[in-house]
Amino acid sequence: MISCATTDVAGTQAVAAEVAALVVDGDLLVLVGDLGAGKTHFTQGFARAVGVDEPVTSPTFTLANRYEGDIVVNHLDAYRIEQFGDAEDLAIPELLEDGVTLVEWGNNILPALPADRLEVRILLADDDDERRIEFVAVGEHWTSRLAGLARRLVPWGATC
């Protein structure tokens, strides 16, 4: 696990950009955190880093948004998913065939997700704008990239 800290939205977005520098087609990022923790801000920084020019918004009501950049960014929100069967409607295996997929509230549907993923836990801190961000690699693809991610996150106090 890697842990780092940000002091504002721009910092959270900059951390996301560092993650974006390491992704490959088919990657899955599961974003976990309380309401207002910064999951969408993280996705915005990630998308901007991979060349998405259009505004990135929370897909809470649409459940899924797709953005075209240097790589396709599939942005899902599982907040309103109440039953495991509903998660199947998101067609996650198909999404993983094209681009990188970020799932907000992904912890709600973990059984429906592939075992190979990067879990991004965004935790509220003492100050309103401060966040602690934890990265947990699940599966071999992200485990092999974790040391590289830690090096990229040194400016934010990354610890393993």
C-alpha cells in the first residue's frame, strides 16, 4: 500500500495525473471514499492528464460516462447500485476492453469487478481540503507498478 497526502483539490488532481502516467489499456481503478471526499476531482485530474478536454462530471445519475482523450476513460458511479445484479448492467467486462475504467463507490460492487485493479481510497483529513490517498494494488498488473507509482508520489509524502 502507498499513502500520500494532498492539501487541496489541485493536489488531488495532480496525484491522479501521476497515476494516469502509469495506466495501460484495460486498467481498472476503484475509487473509494466518503461523500465529498474527492473521487470525482481525482477522476477529473486523471482525465485531464490523458488528454480529455471536455468537462468531467459525476455520473451519479447516468451511472456511466465515456470520455475520449489519448486513451478512453470510462467513468462509472456505483453509489446508486443496490443489488449485485444491477452491477452487471454496467457491462464492466466490455468497458475494460477499451480504455481505462474508474469506478466511484466501487467498493459497493467489488464482487462484480475483476480481481486485477488499483484501489484508490480517498480519506477526509482534519482540514476541509486535506485528503489522505491510499493506493492498494490487487492482482499482478498493479502490484508490478506500485514501486513506480510510489516514486511518482514522493512530492506528496508517499510512504509504503
